[in-house]
Amino acid sequence: MNLNAHFLHAVARNAHHRSFHRPGCGAGGILFKARAADYAVGKLTRGKAGGYGWVVSNGSKQFFCRVDASLAYVSRKEMVSILSSGRLVKLDRAAFEASIGGPDPSIPQWSDLQAGRVKPADVGSCTPTR
């Protein structure tokens, strides 16, 4: 799957960086470049430490980008909290939305995260794979 416009930040500033971060995170921020369209994002997987993320590659370079989203909608009645350890905690969507005053459009769908259809806000730090 080719990256869409939301994931164009998958290009490191240069080849010497060991990791890169989202825009707005300081000098090591990721560049939004058209050449990032050469990158592909895989399905949601678990990293060596157990946390969720995606493998992003352009054929010669591969990066593992961690999930930065902490919540995701699963269905009309259920949502999950995504812990950094990789554990998923089921939540009652109606109770959660009642506590925050309604649905939050910034919370991604779990199916979108699983398929690799991500927005910049859902993506955390990226590190080269070995």
C-alpha cells in the first residue's frame, strides 16, 4: 500500500539520523516531502518490545514507526485504549463519550490503524529496522 498524504512525514531529515519524530517535536522533526510517496506502510504489527506500530519502507530502507494514538474506536459500542506495552484495554464507548461530552473525531478507527491508513497524529517515533 502506498502512503497517502497523511503519512508523508516518513522521510528522515538525512541518512545519519537514528530516529525521527513527528513535526513540531523540535529540530529532529520529520520533513513533509513529495518523495515520501515512494514509501509504503505495512499493516499494524508489534515491535520487539511488544508495542504496536507499522513498518514503513521504500525498498532499500525500512523503519518501524510506533503507534502514538492512545485510543481507537472499534465499533459503535466499543473502543480500546492502546498501552505502550502493547496491551489493549476494552472500553465502553457510550460511557467514554458521555464523560467527554460526545464523540471525538480525532480518535482513529481501530480498523484504519490495523490496515495502515494513518494520520500524522497517530504516528509516534520511527527507528530504522535491522
